[in-house]
Amino acid sequence: MKPELNRINREDMLELTRRMTVSRTSFTRIAGCYVDREGEFDGSFNTNFLKLTSQEKAKNLKLAKTVPFSETNAQLKKYAFPADRKDPGSLWQLLMAIKDCGLKNDALMDTFYDLIMEQYEGDSEYAVFVFHDRYDVPVKAADKERLGESEEVFEYLICTLCPLKGEYEPGPPVCGFLFPAFTDRSADPDHIAVYQADPEHPHREWEEKILGLHF
């Protein structure tokens, strides 16, 4: 069965990216791993985002921002998780658990990295970066003016897969996702926004084998 494809509101994505600056970020944590040319694990990291230097924050925010700032409904598409892909032991359950623990459970992170390494089809070294954020979604009036108080806290993950261009130096992401989706300015855990840098030549294994979206 083909996955359900839903339109993404560009304004929802821009609302998230406007905060992805060194001075405004509310990212709590960043984790990831490195994979060598043979597809073997080559180390991992997991740290408090706010403890990074300003330079490191800026570099990593640029990677994370690539996903929501990309061309909506072309490079970034929203899909519904198939009902049979939300059972115990599913990726959906794993992502929910990773989100809920704020990336602080290394065993969950290792399970996620193993899944990617088993399925991703690449011909060079790469890195996987996972970001955790909690966004206080402000209430907005009918004229879209901010009223000040928070409407809800949107807790979410951004994941990017980046070929390495040097010694543990990531290049631009080739694929990734935002989970849960951000729909009508609210968390949408039934959907995921999937990023493909080149939608004409997508990494279908990212969508099919890793995320379980059938085409």
C-alpha cells in the first residue's frame, strides 16, 4: 500500500526555522554517529546542545535547519505512518521513545543507528545527526499577531544523514526527517516529514526500508 501523502504548510516550517539561530535556539540535545566507507560504526556522540560553543551551535543548526527550510512538498514531504508500522517494536515506537527521553537513552540511539547502517545505501563515509527540541508554541490572534502565552509545547526530533567531506566533517544532508510532523502549528505524531535533497533521485531505502513507507 502506498503511504498517504499530505500537504505541508510552508508557514509552519518557517515558524520552526526562525528560531534556529544561535541566540534563539531551544534545542536541548544533539546525538549522532559516524559510519565508515564499509558501512561500519565509527564512533558516536551525545551531548547537551547548549554546552556547545557558538561556532559549533551555528554549524549544527545549519544542518538541522536544512530539513524544515527545504522546499516544502518537493524536497520535504509529509507521510502518514502506516497503521501496521506503529506496533510494539516498530520504528514509530522507537522514535516516540527517543523523543520522550530527549535523546538521553544511548541504547535507544544505538538501535536507531543500527537500523540505518543496515539499510542505508551509500558509497562514502557518512554521519547521522539527531536533534531534540522543545518549542513553546505561542498563541496567535486571528491577525497572526503573537499574544505571548504558550499554546502547547511541541517536542520533536530532526534527523539528518550527511556524507563526510573530511575528518568527521559533515557535508550538506542528503536525506532526513522531522518527527512528529508539525501540522497546523501542533504536534502530529501520526505523520512524519521526510527530506530528500534530490527528490528526482531520492534515497528510497530511507523511506521504504528505514521508515517503512511503501511506494
